Amino acid sequence: MATIQEIADRLGISKGTVSKALNGASDISETLQKTVIETAVEMGYHKLRRPGGLRKLCVLIANMEYTEPHHFGHELILGFRQMAEPAGYTVEIVPATDALQASVSYDAFMLQHDYLGAFILGFSLSDPWMKHFPTSRTPAVLYDNYVSSNPCMASVGIDNREGMELAVSHLKRLGHTRIGYLSHALDSHIMQVRREAFFQSMRRQGLFADESLTGSSHYIAHCMEKYLPRLLYEQQVTAIICSHDQIANAAMIQCQQMDFRIPEDVSIVGFDDLPICAYTSPPLTTIRQNRLLLGKSGYYALESLLNGIPIGTLLLHAELVVRNSTNQVSYE
């Protein structure tokens, strides 16, 4: 790691000026502060934890709701804070907007705000900072994303392959052999993982698996209009697995509007077990993610990185929650 003196030597300024710039002193111009921070990042400088001092972590969140208890990100953040704050950390929640990511590099942002590490939620593959993470030196743990070959980066999530295997096995036990798959657009790591897991699970179960049995779109309405009728009428599926619960709920509503009964005519399985799943019509069979435990796992992984333990991926077991949206296949 570079030292403050080495940064000062590179820029031809005093060590005290560098220290002031790194700590946001008011008598340092914005231009000089930006230059010092960018040079520090380039040279690999990062602030160390000091016993008894302020220790700050952040949750960087994009493309995910989190402010209300029923929002997907709420329990992820709660679990992380439940572990981090008793351990003496201050946790700040930072919306990682497009404007923020475009204005500063990830490492520079973390250094500028005294964050020792980050728990990163909701990033898509197109988010600008995803390009920074492979070479970043600031510890971070990504939920449902993966960065290879960087010992400063870790990943947490549930075992999505296990979850998909549970879903496919459940439907096969009920007699379903024609199973379709509907997904959100494949511009996120986790949507790609779940889609591939669907094909792998179908093949392991000895069931027919083909592109014609799938459909994906950025928009749920488009998915329902274009792909659901094709699965029901052309492919004659008797069951559909969905990449997340919102698509599954939309599929149940659309099927019923098309005079298909759930689950008598078509069985539907979701993914995530959002609070709404117990109250859909009928209640939705789904794969549960324990988001509180995932948040706690995010802290465990980040603390490992901060202690120099290069943890890679931490996966929790998936759980099948059987409700009333799945049933024995009917050949009437």
C-alpha cells in the first residue's frame, strides 16, 4: 500500500496537504482534493482501521427498493446492520445512482467518504462500477453478483442451482414433464444463473429442455403477452417456473384471464418468497431466500475481507415453500 508521503512526493506537495485532502479539510480546494484522491487510488492507498476510531461501512444499493418492510432490500440491509453495528461499525445507506457512478470511481468514492468496505445490492451488469470491481482494492461484498480473481471482492446469495433443482424436482414428482420458464431480461448475473440452472435441472431430471420453453423480457407485461401464450398453446406446458415472484404472480393472473385454472390446468412456481406470496390467488409455491440471513452473511464476508481473508463465494441453502399454486398434473 502506498503511504501519504509517497503520494505527496508524486504530486510535489507536503504530506500535511495530502492528509488534509484525504480527510476533506475545508481549506483544500475541490480541485486539489480530487487530484489527491485520484492519485491515492491510482497508487493503491487506502485507509486502515484504527482501534477506537470511527469505522464506517456503506451499503451501496441500485435498482432495488428497500425503504419499506415489504421491499426486497429491506431485510438484506437490516441483517447486515444487525451484525455490523454491534461490532462497532457505522453503516450508511447510499443509493448508487447512475449520476454518482459516472462522476467518480468506486475506489475514489470509498476513500473520499472514509468507507472501509461496502455491501453492494441490486447492481446490474451494465452499472458503471461493475467495470471497476475487477481491479478495485477496496473490500466489497456483492449480493447476487460475482467478480472473479479479485481477493478484495466476495459474493453472497442463496444456492440458485439448488433452488432450481428443488423447483423442477417438485414439479416432476407431481407428474409434470412439459415445464416452461419465464424470466426477467438477462442483463443481470443472477438472471443468467437461474436460467442456466433451469436447463441443467431439467436435463438432470431427464426432462425435455429447449429454448422454445423459455421467454425473457425487461417488462413483465411484454413477457405475459408474447411468451406466456406460446408456452400454453404452442408448447402445451403444464407447469411454469418463473425467475422471480412478480413474474409468477403476473403469470397466474394472466392464465386465469385466459381461462386456465391455477393449479388445476397450470402449476406456477416463483422464486424469492416475497411477502406477497402468501396472499396471491392462489398462494404461490416458491423458492425462499432468507434475506435477513443473507444480510448477516454479507457482513461475515466483508469482515473476512477486511481481516485479509480472501473469501470468494458464500451461498446459503435454498428452501422450497409449497403453497396452492402447484398440483398433480391433469390430463383431462
